Amino acid sequence: LFDEAPIACIGVSTFEGAIVFNGMQSGGTVTVRDHVKEVRSGDERSMLLAFRTWLDAHAGSATDTFGGTALVGFNVVGFDLPKLRDRYMRYQLRPPLALRVGDCEPLNPVVDLMRLYLNYCTVDFRRRPMLALKTVLEHIGLGELASPIDGAEVPNLYKQKKYDKIIQHCLEDVSAEFQAWGLISGQGEGLE
């Protein structure tokens, strides 16, 4: 999972549905199920380009503060965003507008659910530097949403070419993160 490792897929969840960008398989865009799409790019570089095109189109422009779009993820500040930026640099590609940094700060809002939870939503885990998504989901009553696949298993699944399991894990994680964001932020659907 360090800088040298490729990015196998990138998952995104929005109010309209989920999309996963797959750099492991070719085949264009396929519908996985209602409101869930998979963009099969065939390789990491093509996947990064497809993700950039999609994110630039959906996150607004630099002049409108990305249409109010915030990037939300679990440990997104400590892992996902640096990993993505590193891969764009390695391929000498312009990153999506929403991933650009200025004066060492992101140019758009970023919400790291792990940090948000640790800093504002728990006493039990407050002093910990990190926490697993599964632990947070269980603690806030969404444990059933936790992926049965641990993220640490992904490199072995990749070596074994079990790409469908990686895609499944990615979609389960972004869906769980989206639900967790709604509950933690108080902006989720169905809250009383």
C-alpha cells in the first residue's frame, strides 16, 4: 500500500449513486446494479485519466469552490489523497482540480471521517492516532455495513487476480463511508 504499489481502483459515492474506476480490467462502463457503475479502464494510467475527467465534471470549477463539493473519506488525508496525488505525479498527469493543493493546503473542502470521529464523536477512542473503519461503523451502529474484506487483503487479492473481490470491497467501503458521513455530520437521510 506504499507509494510503489499501484492503485487498483478508485471508488466514489454521491447522492446519485456510486461509481468505481477499475484499473485492473478493460471493458468500458458497465452497470453493476441500480445507481452503481464501474468504469473499466484497463490500466492505472487510463483509470486516473477517467477519474480526473469524471471528478472535474462533477466537482465544479476552480472559480466556484467546486460547487460546494467536499471530498469525504476515511483516513482520506493520511492515505487516499496523498496516494492519488503521488500516482498523478508519477505519470506526469495533471491531477483533478479537486485534488490540487495550493500553499500546501487542498483547494477544496476535505472531510476525513476518521479525524472527525476521533476528534469530535468519541471519548473511548479519543487518544488513538488511528482507528479502523470497521471499528467506527460498529461503534456508531452501522457495523453491518463493514466490508467482510479487510483492506490489508487487497494486495494479495490483486496478486491472485481476484479483481471482482477488490471492486466489491471498494464499493462496500465507499457506501459505508457515505452512510457514516451522513450519521456523523447529522446530514444523512432518515435521521429524526
